[in-house]
Amino acid sequence: MLTYRKAQPSDVQLYFDWANDLETRQQSFNSREIPLETHTAWFTKKLTDPDALLLLFEDEQHKAVGQVRFERKHETDMPAEIIVGVSVDARVRGQGFASQIITQGCEACKEQWGAVTIHAYIKADNQGSVRSFQKAGFKFSHGSGKFNPPGQEGLNLVYVKTL
Ligand SMILES: CC(C)(COP(=O)(O)OP(=O)(O)OC[C@H]1O[C@@H](n2cnc3c(N)ncnc32)[C@H](O)[C@@H]1OP(=O)(O)O)[C@@H](O)C(=O)NCCC(=O)NCCS
């Protein structure tokens, strides 16, 4: 059973290493490497952002195995959109941790923001992610080019779960 806690300032380097993991960059909508200064400013801001929930997961030996992040984006004349992102440490991938992290993270998200609908934007070739979200109870909703960088075609998969 994994346990989790909110991310804290001393996690900055760990999150930096996870963010620049090769596969994580490839599966992100902005695939460029992230400089440390940019990351530190971003991470520091997110820790106090009321619209962000960053949870770090540990195994029974208290070793960090991955993270999930929920971000609440306010929309005019519509309910806020909650977007989820997950990553698992490269050393412990392939053991089904992601679906546990997503499931437990969604419970924490519900405690924080109530019975919201959560959206996961997944690149079409990221079958490990698709499977992990499905196992955590997400259902395919539609294709979207919302986060495509300029000039990039193709639709990403949007998976949805209502808490
Ligand atoms: C995607 C990610 C979170 C998955 O985490 P994980 O805990 O290692 O997931 P697993 O490898 O255990 O895979 C989960 C399921 O997907 C399946 N799967 C994995 N790779 C697959 C592939 N290429 N094709 C089909 N199924 C695949 C596994 O068999 C498993 O299914 P099962 O439990 O029914 O056997 C992890 O690989 C990661 O951190 N990747 C980089 C960041 C990322 O892509 N984040 C998601 C952005 S949306």
C-alpha cells in the first residue's frame, strides 16, 4: 500500500529529476528539457497555489515512487476544469503503481475540491498511461488538440472521471 503526502519545498530536486526524465518529457505536451531555475520558480509557486494539489507517493520503505498533480483551471461561464498528471519513478515502472497513485490521488482531490470531474490528457501512443487511468476508473471522452504546441497536429486522448 502506498502512502502520500503533499509536496514540500525540500522535494524540489526530486520533482526536477522526475520532470526531466526522458519518457516523461516525451509524453508531455511541451517536450523540451526544463532548466533548474524555471523548475524551481514553477515548483515554489505551485506549492502555495490554491488551484494546485501536488501529492508525492512513497512505498512501505518510505521510498518515493511517484507523484500526481491536480490543477484547477477556472473557465468563464463554466465549471472549473480539473486536470490530472501522473508520473512514476523510472526505477519502479511496470509494477502498476500509477493506477494506485491516481486512485488515491482522486480521493485526496475530492477531499480538497469536492465532487468534481477530472480530465486526463494523454498522448495517443502512451498506452501505459491510458491503461493506468482506465484501471483508476477513467473513461474515454473525446480527442483534443488543446495542448498541442503551435504547428503540431493530431489529437490527444481525454479520459474523464467524475468523483
Ligand atoms: C505512464 C506511467 C505513469 C505508467 O506507470 P506504471 O505504474 O509504470 O504503469 P505500468 O507499466 O505498471 O502499466 C500499467 C498498465 O498499462 C499496461 N501497459 C504498459 N505499457 C503498455 C503498452 N505499451 N501497451 C499496452 N499496455 C501497456 C501494463 O501492462 C499495465 O496493465 P495491467 O495492469 O493491466 O497489466 C509511467 O510509465 C510514467 O511515469 N511514464 C512517464 C510519464 C507519463 O507518461 N505520464 C503520464 C502522462 S499522461
